[in-house]
Amino acid sequence: MQSKTPKDSRTVMTDMVLPGETNPLNNLFGGELLARMDRAASIAARRHSRRITVTASVNHVAFNRSVPLGSVLTIEAAISRTFKTSMEVYLDVWMEDRFSGERSKANEAIYTFVAVDETGKPTAVPPLVPETELEKERFDGALRRKQLSLVLAGKMAPGDATELKALFLND
Ligand SMILES: CC(C)(COP(=O)(O)OP(=O)(O)OC[C@H]1O[C@@H](n2cnc3c(N)ncnc32)[C@H](O)[C@@H]1OP(=O)(O)O)[C@@H](O)C(=O)NCCC(=O)NCCS
């Protein structure tokens, strides 16, 4: 299967925050952001695999900053690493101030998607070759994040999470 780069799956979604999508503090509701990120990640996973893809896990979400009503929100998603049938999708969320137009990082998230066939059975995806320094850094960390996710989901014994253990033993 021919390899691809993160650029091949890069997905950019820009939309604004409307009144029905906010909490009582007039900031974007967390669940709304999760759904928007899921959509962007799903498109990136499809662009990489050209298969049906399903969300297997939300590995990490940091709601570092609130996103006020009226903000313009841009979600950038790209595949950061593939395994056999699963893909890690890294998301960067930017917000644009409605008055100054200044763009700043609002959030980051990491989702895992699995490519499946028409019966829902996991199916192999093309390998990924990272190009930039940031892509290489995200690629390198993905195996330990996968192991952590599998351990937390009860799908891997902690003793088998070699990459994860090395993180604690080497520092
Ligand atoms: C995701 C799903 C296809 C995995 O099926 P499964 O029977 O567990 O299949 P496998 O054990 O072969 O796992 C498939 C891949 O997913 C990975 N995976 C499964 N659960 C995972 C998790 N919690 N975190 C990270 N990776 C996970 C496995 O490691 C494997 O990766 P690999 O082939 O790249 O090594 C299946 O659980 C499913 O269909 N879930 C529902 C998906 C869905 O409806 N999402 C929307 C929710 S509303």
C-alpha cells in the first residue's frame, strides 16, 4: 500500500460560534467543540484511508481556553501516525478575535479512528511518512499514546505497554 504524508489528510474547517452553541457564560459548549473536532478528524481519516472510518477513541482533549460567542473557530486536523487499521488524528484549534482578527491557539485534541469495511470489520490503512519536525515529533509520541488508550480501555495489559513504561523508567 502506498504511503501518504500528513499533508494528504490535512483538513481545515472554519466556522463561527453561534448563540445556540454556547454555555451560560456565552462561551462555546464543550460538547459542541468535541463534535466539530470529530467531524474534522473523520474527514482527515477518510482522506488518508479512502475507507469508511469510525471514531475508536478520544485520547486527549485540552480545553485550555474558552471560545467566546461570535469567535471564528478554525480546526486543523491531520493524521499523525497510522498503525495497522487505526489512525491517530491530531487536531489544532485556533480562534480569531472578532474585533482585532488576531488568531490564537485555543485547544488541542487527539482522536483515534479505525478504517472499516462495509461490514464494520477493521481493515488496513496506508502507512504515514511524517515530513516536518512537528509531524515527526507527533509521530514519535503516538505509540505510547495508543498504548495508554488501550490500557485505559482495558484492551492491553499494563505490562505489555512497553513504550509507555519506558517513558517513566527513562526519566
Ligand atoms: C473501533 C472498532 C472498529 C474496533 O474494533 P475491534 O473489534 O476492537 O477491533 P480490533 O481489536 O482489531 O482493533 C482495531 C484497531 O483499533 C485499535 N483500537 C481499538 N480500541 C482502541 C482504543 N480504545 N484506543 C486506541 N486504539 C484502539 C486497535 O489497537 C486496532 O489498531 P491496529 O489495527 O492499528 O493495531 C469497534 O470497537 C467499533 O466499531 N466501535 C464503534 C465505533 C463507533 O461507532 N464510533 C462512533 C461512536 S458514537
